[in-house]
Amino acid sequence: MERRHFPRHETDPECVPMSPWQAESFPTCNGFHETGIESLVDNSLRLLSTSGSWRDAWRLKAPIAGQKDSVDNIIMKTINQASRNKHTFQDRYFEFSRVDSLAMEKLTSSPYVMNIYGHCGMSVMTERGGEQLGHVARRISSRERVKMAIKVAEGLVDVHGIGGGDNASLVHNDINLNNIFVGGNFRTPLLNDFNIAVLLMKDRRSGQACAFTGHYPNPQWKSPEEQVSPQGGSKGQLNEKVDIYAVGNLLFTFLTGKAPWGHLAKHHPEELPKIGRAKMTEGLVPPVPDEYLKSKDPYLRVLRQAMDMCFQFRPEDRPSAKELAQFLEEAKVEADQSDIEFGRKRRKRK
Ligand SMILES: Nc1ncnc2c1ncn2[C@@H]1O[C@H](COP(=O)(O)OP(=O)(O)O)[C@@H](O)[C@H]1O
Ligand SMILES: [Mg+2]
């Protein structure tokens, strides 16, 4: 394995960390060995999920020394070995894991980020999430979905503002319904999975934030600028607004109950590259069925307006996380008002 210094900008050597904390790491390997990790599979851990693209999640079967509630409340994630997406040990993945745990560690004070208990190599121990937001969203009212969207936006305010100051210094880069759990009696979204998060860097000469390149251009989910150019890599120069676009996907699902381009992805996946190209060239956005466009539900209107803002073609036309949270909060107050006039009917999705 090559010995490298991290973080390092992928293309521009003039780009350096924005702040010293971005180069830190807090390994707590003893905690892992105390769980009896050498007899990992047969004794102390039970496989919980193989659905992640990088990591398998394991539930502890025996308590960690000194943490009596650890059995049901703490999980361990390790690089995929049990699932079909096996990953090998590479420098790049060690760095992913460092950033994942650093982000959670630095965001301990945020109520909207999963808590971390330990990190070693490519493994991480965190609190165990309840249900993923995708499941919870299906059974809550439109008003509750707006409240949830406000909290997700507030969570992103914490993520982007991790280092303080005016510049965003961290991009989650993988916001989706599976990477957000819901805690606190199903009311609080917990952002999880910072495995491909990006620590934004700055140009040492100008002090300006450096853009980054995307490598995961999934046409169904990703923004126009993340789609692949003929030269490879993302078409555009990326910044934290990719997370805002991703919130647009989330809002689409809150609005319609469906994933953007979900039908196509399921029945005609071969068509998806066309969607990616049309996103890049025409700013194509997923179509919203008429019933939701015409709905009189004031909360659905709020979700649609916020989604339109997030799906703006040019990243600079999308709101910041803070602007999005403010918009949603104000729009919710107005929607509450029209809801009262409307007879205070709570609409649950059938
Ligand atoms: N804190 C958690 N609590 C419960 N299950 C989790 C937790 N974190 C991850 N998982 C499960 O493990 C899967 C993979 O974890 P994730 O952090 O998303 O890693 P990846 O980088 O592989 O996508 C998730 O989709 C989920 O099913
Ligand atoms: Mg994930």
C-alpha cells in the first residue's frame, strides 16, 4: 500500500485543507479489540445488513466493556465481506473511513447526525438507528413530512457548517432515504453514512473553495453536474449544492411516495443513461404526477415548491441548506394557516 498524506485534492495540488481539523483522525482501536473482534462472526456480532454499497452492518451480541446498554444500541460497520459487493482493502477506503468517522465525531453536537462510538481502520461503531426515513415517510402525514424536511435541511446546515465560518467545508455527497435514520420517537432524522463525504479544500493562493470531482453519476439520483462527461468524471465542478439537489429527490418522494424515475429504474434500466444526458443538456427533472400538482393540500404545495428550488439546474440557483430550512419553516407556518382554514384535516397517504 502506498503511503500518502490526506486529505489531498484529486486534481489541483494548490488546494489545501480549509482547516487543520480536516486532517485529524480519532482511532479508538482498543474498543474494537475489546469486543473480541478476532472471533467476530461466530461469537460477538450478528449480521444486521448487507444492503450498503461499501459496508456490512453488524449488531453486537455481547456488551462492550463499560457500556452496559451496548447490545441493542450499538452497531459496527466493516468493509463489505458478507455481501455481494465485496471490497478489498485500499488506501482510498481507509480515507473514506477516516472522513466518515471524523464527520460524525465533529458533528456530535448536532441532534441530526448519527452518534459515533469508535473508529479503527475501515471499521466504525455507531449508535443503532431505528428505521430508515424511506419507511417512516410512507406512514406519516404531509404535515409531518414537511416537519421532517425542515429537520433534514437543518441537519445539512450542521454538516455544511461543520467547521464554523461562512464557507461550507464538508459535503455529505450521498444524501438519500437509506442514509437517513429516524430516531426520537420517529421525529428526528439522523444523517448517517459519511463514507463518500468530501472535505472541501481551499486554493492556497486565493483562499477560495476548491471544487471537487464526482465519481458516482447514477442518473436516477444525481444532479446534472454530477453526470459523466465524455472525458469521464463529473461534467461540472462540484460543491455542497449536490446535497441540496439530493434533498430534492427526498422531497420528490415525500411528495409522490415514489422514487424519482423509480418506474424506469425498475422496468427499463437501460433507459437511465438517457435521463442522465437529458439532465445535463436540458435540465430534465423527474415528472410529478398531476394529482400532486393539483392537490389542495397546503403541505404538498410546500414540498413541491421546496423540491423545485432544490432541482434548479445551476448549483448557484439552488438555496443553501440554511435558506432551504428557512423557506420550509416559513412556508410551513403559512400552510398551517391555510390548513386551519381548510378544516384542519390531516391527510395521511393511503
Ligand atoms: N446506525 C445504523 N443502525 C442500523 N443500521 C445501520 C446503521 N448504519 C448502517 N446501517 C445499515 O447498514 C447499511 C450500510 O451502512 P451505510 O452506512 O449506509 O454504509 P455504505 O457506505 O455501505 O452505504 C445501511 O443501508 C443500513 O441498512
Ligand atoms: Mg449507505
